[in-house]
Amino acid sequence: MSKLVASNRRPLAYKNEEFLDSADARPLRILSEYLEPLSHFRKEKIHDTIVFFGSARVTEDGPMGRYYREARQLARMVTEWSESLENTSRRFVVCTGGGPGIMEAANRGARDANSKTIGLNIGLPFEQWPNPYVTPELSFEFHYFFMRKFWFAYLAKALVVFPGGFGTLDELTELLTLAQTEKLQKKIIIVLYGSSYWKEILNFEALVRYGMISPSDLDLFQYADDPESAFRILRDGLTRYYLKPEAPLPEPELETPAIAKSRV
């Protein structure tokens, strides 16, 4: 009789893979994409990030190869600067989508500086495989785009956007919208890298002319065309808003109550 009872016992719910893969367990899967990165960021003492966006299709030796090489150089420069700061937690860590192209270049540049670097990868039918330069304990795999975007937005103090396609445009405009509507409880420095590319792809002045955005919205970002200029914008902005004595105190280091208070 006891054997019959034992054979009829169902597995614990949190160990039942059939249930966890079901539609009813979707909230648990979403929550896990919040809690698992949170646990790793706490353990690694990651305080905030500089996010690099850009095309997965750009290769080091391809037609747009200069952007790969310059993303790598810029990521190395900002990482070396960050590593020189006196702090007990990791500040302004280079973070990307974890894939190839510009993402790989930025992670590679941070590794050139012998530092840890983050990859927020997502499963896609093409292009998106984790690049080898992401720090293994800071390499994450997401299913939900919106949870991946949450971690881009929540930790970022600066954003560098290299030439890219639909994904890059989506990420850029979402962060611009959050900044414009003051849904970010912080100042985020946004650099559009490659002014000729971005001014051809996005006509921000036309949006102002048609009354779709305010003239002041153009102050949400700056252009840069070389690693040195982009580095100066990042260094000066991060110093002004987050490192000077009169700057507001940084957010608590990834405590759950702090994240609960975030508007993102």
C-alpha cells in the first residue's frame, strides 16, 4: 500500500518541469529573469553599467569594421578609467546584449582592460550567440525582451549607441522615451556614435519641426565620431552626476527594496 501511495505522489511544484514550461507558470519564468540576474549582480558587487548598443552584423574586417574597432577601443578606455576609481564596488561596468558585432567588440574592449564585463543575451532564430569575451558569471540568457530591457535600463548610468538596425533602434528609442518621460530616477548620459549614420537614419530635427518632440528633447543625447570624444562625454558626465562630492548619493547596491522603488 505504501508503495502505491509513493508512486502517486506528484513532484514538488518548483521541480515539475512540465508545469514550469506551461502557460500557467509564465509569471514564475518572468520573475526568475528578474531574480537570477539580481543574485549574480549582488554577488559580483556590480553597482552600475555603461551599456553599448549596436549591430550584431558589424564585423572587425567588414565594410563597417571601423565601428567594431572603435567600440572595442572606447570600451577599453572607459573600463580603464572605471578601474582607476577608488570604490568598493564595480562602477560603470561595460554591459552589452552579449552577442556578436558591436556587442562583442565592447565586451572584448573591457576584457582588454582585464575587467569583468556583462552580456545580457537573448535567444533568437539567428545572429544571437554569446560572444567569448563576456565574463562567464555575468553572462545571462533571457527569453523575455522586456526583462532583458529592464536590466539594461535599471543599471545603466550611460548608453553608447553604435550603428545598428531594428533591435538597436528599439533599444535606443525605449531608453530615450524613459529619459524623456522621467521614468528613470537618474540622469543617463546617451551618446550616439557615428553622427553621419544617425543623422541619416533618424531625423530628430524633423520631429521637432513637426511638433512631435520638444526642442529640449535634443539635449537628451550627444553625438561622437571618435573614441576620444565619446570617452570625454562619458567621463565628464559620469563625474558630474555620480562622482563629484555634490552629486546625489548613488542608489543602494542592488537591494530588493531599492529596485522596488525604481520607476523602470
